[in-house]
Amino acid sequence: MKKDIQVFDNVLQLIGKTPLIRLNKMAQDYKGDFFAKVEAFNPGHSSKDRIALHIIEEAERQGILNPGDTIIETTSGNTGFSIAMVSIIKGYECILAVSSKSSADKIDMLKSMGAHVYVCPANVSADDPRSYYQVAKRLHNEIKGSVYINQYFNKLNLDAHYHTTGPEIWEQTEGQITHLVACSGTGGTISGISKYLKEQNPDVKVIGVDAYGSVLKKYHETREFDDKEIYPYRIEGLGKNLIPTATDFDLIDKFVKVTDEESAHTAREISRTEGLFVGYTSGAAMQALKQLNEEGEFKVGDKVVVVFPDHGSRYMSKVYSDKWMGDQGFFDSQREVAEKIQYIK
């Protein structure tokens, strides 16, 4: 009797069920046990695969998306890649409005996945007609048969992680998790995971990671939007200059802010010490973990999960480029990069 061939029908069936990996060297002196939820194991190399598939399939179920339609989205890169990947499999056109802060690697990847890309200036207000929010809205209004995903204000963003990432972490830790540390951009990842975990155990502490130059931490603490908090920063996929409704601030216990420079160095450190080639946002998440440890947040017996949302390949022209790091002033006498390449002539 012939056995069935073990095969996936398409790449979308690989989304989710990402591994939890112990942090050994980076957290060896910390109190507690520390684990990374490594979302780079998704086929699109980021956590955004989850929301792209969930939102698009829900739009199909509701009859909002029909064959031959166009999907439009604003993205710092990772969501766009995931949407482009899903669109290829399902047969939709894909248009992406991208922040100019996105790395050249990300923009090239989006183009290689067949997406039509509009690169919009990063350092303009959210209501500026040139912002990627407004460009996406304009294109949606102009293109018949288009659907605007609008991840920042789409509850399905949160739902995707409530139904997948949250249960995975609970199961992988056997319900022993005490802390979750995750970056907050749209807020869907941290809110969705938190909603599930806190339903299982209200004592799980959920800590969001924000960037200097973003409004999220202060809004969480005061419920007031303060535009004086806004200034340019380099980390992609983290922080915001508006308040996304996809974020449920009541599900987040506190926020920690991290700098561009420390996050970049920490991303490189993760690669060198743990063998995990992670992105800039993952570096930010680990940097927050470092700061929390220094503040005495953790104790012996704690089980801490930090979400690493993306892959280092998206940042070859940024945090993994010595030239870029030098241009930003991120190398100094204590942090000069060691030369690893020798040319034999």
C-alpha cells in the first residue's frame, strides 16, 4: 500500500506554530528563565504572516474580497511582504504604501514579490497627504474593486494573534509564563497575545516596547495624545505618531522605551551570541528585556517570553551594515566593529 506524500499544498500552510527558543548566553546572568518566540520561522520571516492570512481570509468569508480584486496596505515592510505573499497564492493584485524609513532591502523584497510599491516620506504627520496612511486611503478611493487592510485600525489584527500566537505561547510554556515582552507598533501582536494569556492567567505581566520619538508610552500612562513626544527615529515597525485602535492599552501593564542605537547593537549581539539572525525590532525587544532586568523586574522562577518579530535579512543595508551603523554615529571607541573579512590576493 502506497503511503501519502508528505507535502504542503502551498506556503501559507507553514504560517504559525513558530518555535520557542531558550535564550542562553544573553540571559545567562538574569534571574528567571527567558525564551524567545522566534517569528522569523514563519515563511514570510515575520509575525505579520499571521495577520495577513487572517485578515484576507476573513475578508473572503465576508464577501468583501473577490477574485481579481486589489489589496492595499500601509506598511513598514514586514506586513507588506506577508500580504504580497498571500496575494500571490490567492490571486490578488497588491499595492503597498511604504514609509521611506523602511530599509532598501524591504522595499526590494516587496517589489520582488510582485507588489506595486509607493514610497512615502516618513517624517510627516499622519494626516499629511504624502503620509503612507493618506496615500493608501487615496489609492483605495481611486481603485475600483480594492480592499484597504488598514492594520492600524483593524480589530482582526488583534484577533489573529489571539487565535494563534497567544495559544501557542501558553501551550509551549505549559501555562507557566509570568511575563510577556513584545514591541508595539500597530499593537495587534501584543494586544492579541495578552488578551489570550490574561484570560488563562490574569497575573501574567505584559510589557510593551516603544521607541523614543513615539507617542505610545505616554498615551498608555495618561490616555492623552501628546504630539510633543513625536520626533524622527530609525527603528522600523515599532512605535507610532498616532494612536492605533488595534492596540488595546488596557491589556498592557506597562511600556519601556528603547533607543535606536542600543536596539541596533542588541540585534547584532543576538546574532553573535544566540545564532539567531534577527531584525531591528527584535533587537529593540531584547534591549527592553535588558533594561527590565537592570531595573529588577524579574525574580528566580519567572518564565519570561520575548517576541522576536522579524528576520535579519530585512536589515542588511541597515543594522547589519557597518557603513550604515557608522553613518548613524552608532560606533564609538568602545564599539568599533571587528574586521571579519580578509581578502586573499
